[in-house]
Amino acid sequence: MVVAFNPPVAHVNHAYHTALAQYDRAVHYLSISDGVADFLRYPRRELTVNFPVKRDTGKIEMFTGYRVHHNTVLGPSKGGIRYSLGVSLDEIRALAMWMTWKCALVNIPYGGAKGGVVVDPKALSPRELENLTRRYAAELIPLISPHADIPAPDLGTNPQIMAWFMDTYSMNVGYAVPAIVTGKPVNIGGSEGRNEATGRGVITCMVEALRMQGQTNPADIRVAVQGFGNVGSNAALIAHKLGFKVVAVSDVTGGTYNPNGLDVPAVRAYLAETGGIRGFRGGDDITNDDLITCDCDVLIPAAMEDQIHEDNAPRIQASLIVEGANGPTSPEADDILSERGIMLVPDILANAGGVIVSYFEWVQDLQSFFWDEDEVNRQLERILIKSFEATVTTAEEHNVDLRTAAQILAIKRVADAVAIRGFYP
Ligand code: GLU
């Protein structure tokens, strides 16, 4: 009997619908030709790979991965690699498109890409994770290069995985190529400050937005952070160090709430020891849903897509939302929030710190000349604040929310580049 191959079906993900709805909304404000508008709506190329991985038992198991290049008009495509059971081609398409807008918004010379493997990385041993990473990296060789497409970490991946990626590529070409990935460990060509960069950028944007609202005393401001991975945990820690009251944090196991402020370093230590936030003694247990609507001033969704939707948006108590995750808010929720006067700093601005420092890492690798952490953080802040101000100005000009403004700015930059380069042939 012949059994047809069926790629794994992830649970329903609305990310691509969200990305296209945001795009259509922003394009409406721009006078670009229908041809260019249509061109930018499509991913440029998409690769699906099905590959074998040897498990520790000796058994061979098949896995499915993707890499999507949304656009390469402004430079090589850039974007992370995600390991998650929720990965699907549509999710990766959305994330690749958001990378194009993110890079254009902060004016770094990249297009957008994203990749992912349908896998629960926690279900693999370290050796299996290495086998999977090396084989997936090898499958991507026709698509990646320091001048064509540069991967980085995302949900479920980390600097060690980037090191295996870099090693696999380097072994195939015969010499070390640090610039093939960013987010590597510092001792093999990674950048100082890259690991904390996304969280740091989230907090820089939060501080700028609070300043606009006339709120300048950190001790008065209660912050809730959903997600405690690289982005959420660093954002929470940096906010805590700046004197903000971090009242709630959560991970997949659940969350903890303390109206007087949590001891964030203690939460990090508890998580490292027990593997989850649930049960942390310094606060009351809450669910991830409770966290979204908890009593706070700033909400930082830093977990994944689709967390703020029409069911919970009417109950959100925060007056400011800063998106650490990509695509956490549905278009319907965007409308509800802006009607309610809740300010939202969109993902492509708020979490751009990661790819900005990735850009610094790539520049340092290509020049073999490395910067110290102060220099990295200074340049990061300069770019982010400039992008924040440009977004606010665009929002005022068009009388739109910050997400639409950020997309208008980004799409216009890419569309202008398309117009001047022209269509081949
Ligand atoms: N995965 C991160 C993002 O979504 C970083 C991408 C990169 O550094 O290339 O922005």
C-alpha cells in the first residue's frame, strides 16, 4: 500500500492572516503602483525540507523544516530559525514578511526571511538536537550565505544551536564563516550584547512611550511580561534594574503576580532550578490569560503570536502595550485597543533590538573587528530611538496608530527601492 506523504499539521495559526491584514491596511495610505503592492504581498521563495534524524535509540525519524525569503530588495534576507511544534509554512511566511518590514523600519540593509522546524526541542537529547540542527543547516545550504541569507535565533533556538549551524556551514565550505549566522556565542564571532538585545530594545521603546505619556518615574509603573524566554526574561530583568515594578511574569507553565513587584532575579533562579515559573513563592499563581488582563500599567507580550484577540482586548487594563513577540495582537484587537485609547508599540519596532544587534554582529564578522558592549548598546539605542521618533511622526501625519505608521514607513522604503531598481528583466 502506498501512503501519501502528509506534512505535519500544526494547530491553527492566524499569523499569516494577521500579517496580510496589517499590510493591506498600511498600503492603503501609500501611493504605490498596484504591481509593486502586489509584488510585496508575496514571499519571494520558499523551501520545504523533509529530513532524517538519528535518535539516541538508533531509530531514524523524519522531520519537516522551512525557510522562506520574503524580500531581498534592500539586501540579503535576515531572520531567525524557530523550533516549535506550532511551526507551519503559513506561520513562517508571516514571520518572514514581518522581518522585511522590521529591517526596513530601522534602516538596516536587509530583506526579510524566517525558518523553522516542526519539533519540540525539549523532547530531544542534546545529541539529537545537534543532529537535527546540523542536518537542517545542511539542507539549507543552497539558500543561505553571508551575502544572501543570514539566520539567527528565535523561539526554541539559542546561541549553541547557532554555533552548530555555523560549524556545519563552515565544514561544508572548508573554512570558518562566522558571518553565516548571528546570535552565536561571543567566542566564535558573536557580538557583545546580542543575547540581551531584543529585551533591551523592548525596554528602550517602553521608556520612550512612557515619556510620551508623561510618565517618568519608574517606581510608579507596574509592568507585566508574558513569556520568559530570551526576550521576556531579559526585558523583565532590565526593567527591574531600571527601578520599574515588574508585577507579573509567566512562561508556558503559568505565571506569578505580586502587586508590590516581583524579585525578578529570584524568578530567574527559580525557573533555572525547577524548569517553570508556576509555584514561585514570591507571588500568587496566575494563568497566561490572567496575565494579559491583569492590573498593570504596561503589558509586554513576549511569548508568541495571537495572544491579544477580540475576546481579551476589551478587558486589558494596561494603558501601554509593547510587543516583544512577533504578531501577538490580532487586527480585530488592534481596533479595540485603539478605540480604547491604549497605546501599542508594534513588534517590528519594539522587538527590533535583536536584529539590529544581529546586523552589528554581521558587520563585525565581515570586518573581523569587534566592538565592546557599551558601543553596541549605544548604537542600538541611537537606531531605536530614531526609528521610534520617525514612527510617531508618521502616525501624526496620517492620523493612524503606531502599528500602521510603522508599516507605512517600512513598506514605503521597500517600495521606493523596488521602484528605483525596477523589475527584471
Ligand atoms: N528572531 C529575531 C526576530 O524575530 C531576530 C532575527 C535576527 O536577528 O536575524 O527579530
